[in-house]
Amino acid sequence: MLKSRVRKNLAIGLVITVVITALSVVVADDGSKMEEFRMSLTIGLLVTATVTGGTWLLQRIRSAR
């Protein structure tokens, strides 16, 4: 199922994003759980998209040669 690097990076990134988001919400003790949730989710998804997109782009460049 996860044969390509792009799919592996996407799956790993999404799992890490979910774990970090859950931990951030649990640790938030000042009543700002929704803000922590949004911020962690946004940052996690941006990093995941950047790494996955970069991997995809590198694969495209290498296969074009």
C-alpha cells in the first residue's frame, strides 16, 4: 500500500501531526485548547505538505532524467 516515498512521508506526517496536536490540546491548561488545536494542526499540516510536496517534486525531477 505505501510503496512510494511520497505516500510514506504523507502517512508518517499525518500520524505525527495527530499525535502532536493531541498532546498540545491535553497539555494546554490555560483554557486555550481550541487555539492550541488549531495552531498545532495548522503547523503540522504545513510541515507535512511541505515534506510530501518536496519529495514528490524530487521524484518527478529524477524520473524526468
